[in-house]
Amino acid sequence: MVSPGDIVLCHFPREEGGTLLHPAMVLELVDTLGGEVFARLVYGSSKRTNPSELHPWEFVIAETEMRAFAESGLHKTTRFDFKRLARLPASRLKLIGTLHMSLHKRVLTAGEAAGL
């Protein structure tokens, strides 16, 4: 089972329809009346990761942040966008890593900028 702050791989819904395999960060878990657990996810992408190009509601886990990057399970520097959220069954997520504690402030700042 995944937990908030975990990094997962999932078939993230695309705005134009369909899904694409992407990393995502688990924001929260929600139980349904039927007993199924859903995860609210923050979209991750290895595109547009230059810090000068980031919006306030985005944060990056960079390869140069060795410990945080290793714990994340990511293979490339990855940007997470708090304005692209999805809700998927937790059972469909593949856990690859977790958010290092050194990134918590960055995550909170991006979440607040997105109005969460």
C-alpha cells in the first residue's frame, strides 16, 4: 500500500484523453464507501525541469540532490506540478520510492501556491 509522499508510476490521465505512464507523488489517500482506496496524485514529468522555468506550484527532484534523488526511485530529474492532479485506485500504482524529508518545505510551498 502506498502512503502520502510516496513516488509511484501510474497511467496518468491526459487532458486530450487516454493515459500515459508517468511518475507521480501521492498527495493523499481517500477511502470510498465501497472500501476501495483512491490516491490523489501530483503529476510528474522529466520535461521542463530547469529551475528558471518552474511555476510557483511546481517543484523538482534533481539528480544532483543525491540522497533525495536516490530515495525517490526516479531515473531522471523530475518536475512535479500541483496544478495537474489525478485520482486513481491505489491498487493500480507501482511504488518506486518516497519523498526525502529535505524536500518537504519545497512540496508545501508548491502546494500552497496551487491553492491546496
